[in-house]
Amino acid sequence: MTDSPTPGTHQLPRRSLEPGGRGILLDGKAIGAELQREAAVAAAAFQTRYGRPPGLAAVLVGDDPASQVYVASKTRSCLEAGLAASTWRLPASASQDELLGLIDQLNADETVDGLLVQIPLPAGLSASAAQERVSPAKDVDGLHPTNVGQLWSGQDTLASATPSGILELLDRYGVELDGKRAVVVGRSNIVGKPMAALLLQRNCTVTLCHSRTRDLPAVCREADVLVAAIGRAGLLGPDHVREGAVVIDVGTNRITDPAEVERLFPGDEAKHRAFAARGSVLAGDVDTARVRPRATAITPVPGGVGPLTVAMVIQNTVKAAERRLVAGAR
């Protein structure tokens, strides 16, 4: 957004990490709330200048419960920040042509500044084709090839929300990135790859790992900043973490096995009560109970990265609105 601070300049002493400190939980919920408040200020200024709020449209195909929750959270947060938000629903039986036709309609709608297609899509529909159909100027998920190319070439663009939010979190806790070693575990287009690109822009030396990386623990131990985004509950343990590293856990895995709950949450009575009541609990990709004593700081699950993602979708929507109307983009 036009009035936001330059990346790397956030200095909030009340959150600065103490030298030699261990196991500090990075409060993504609080940082997400800050980002949302900043977006609300920018959205109000936009409405004063242009006579309407920035607008986000979300396309939801089918009735996947998790997707419905994610979309509802994004639209609700947009409305709370003073943006316009709408959800466009298609049945699971919708054809690819129907989906692309709806995207074309929203691309042409001048009141829609940000457009996202919630994934996963039902079987038979191509997510890549849908993402490529979204106008790059409205692509608040940062998944269009044009925006991906601009990101990797170091240009200012609409970048994927989760990695962008992680950078905000690191900045606002005063984590120095310049010259540091960063390891990203997971190579998805949504998190792993754009995270690597953003860390490269911040002068980190970056290693991008995946399921076939040999001796993963040894590679991870090189990291000053370790980002886990591989989608396997508790995969990264103390053997993966260098003493004093900052650990960002992007994983959100639903655990239904009592033995796994015991392994990942030993002695955590609250988690065990929640599991007994609901039959499942959420866990990240990091074995937090055993990793936390080794790390300078770590994000919890939930309450770490998740709130940042929603906040950055809002920020990207305001940024897209400003760029479209100021620069005349379509």
C-alpha cells in the first residue's frame, strides 16, 4: 500500500527478541490485527478519494467445509476493515467453462479490485487454468504467472499472502534477515516457492527443500530462519533445528490419532481435553514441544501464520485497488 513502511523498517521494541532468549512464541494474531488496522486506514482513505471502498470477490466452488471456513474468514475480515467483500458460489458440478466465465465477469467488474479462487477445486476442474484466468491486476493470491514472474525478477507485485505475512511478522519482531541462512521446507506455489523468492529479495541465502531432499535434518540445521510448509504433522523435530534459530511453522494438520496427539502434545492437558471433546486437534509441521527449547522464537499453531494470511489478503486488495485506479491498470 502506498503509505505502508518500507520492508525491514518495522522496529517495535515491545516485541523485539531478546538476545539469547529461547522459545518465544511469535504472536501472529496480534500482528495480523495490526496489519488489518493499517489496511482499514488505507481503505478509508481510498474511499474518501474515489467514492467507494476497495472490493474483494471470492469464488467458492462446491461445499468443501474447510474452504467455506477460509472464505468466510477472509470476507468477514475484509468487511471489518471497511472493504467491500462478496462470495460467488458455484456448485461442485460446475464446468470449467462456467468457472472461467464467472472469473471473466469479475475481471470486468470495476468495483472488484481483488479476486481469488478458493482451492482446492472439485475433481475435474483445473486450478491452474482458473488462476491464470484471473486478471494479474486483481490477483491477490499472487498466483498468476505474470505476478510470479515479477516476484522472481524482484519487481513490486502482488505476492502470495502467506509468505508476505511471514515477512511482516519477522520484521515486526526485529528479526534481521540480511545475510542470514534461510531454509524453506516445502515447494508449493502458494507458500514454499514465493517464500524463497521473498527471502532472496531480503538478501538471505536460501535453500528450498522438499520430500526428496537428502539428509533433511542436516540441511535444516544450517538455517538461521527455518520455514516449515510441507504439510506433515510434526515432521520437523529438534534434530532439524539449529540452536537459536527462528522457526516459522506454516503447517495446519488435523490430528485424529490418539498416539500422535500424545507424541506431539505430551503433558498438554488443554490439547488432550480438546481432543477428547472433538476427536481431533490441529498441529503444525514442527514438533513444537521438543523444538521450542532450541529455538529463539517459534510460531504456534494455531495463532501463528494463519491470521497473517487473512490480513495480507486484505492488504493486497487495498494495494490492488490503489494500483488499478492510480496507474489505470485493468
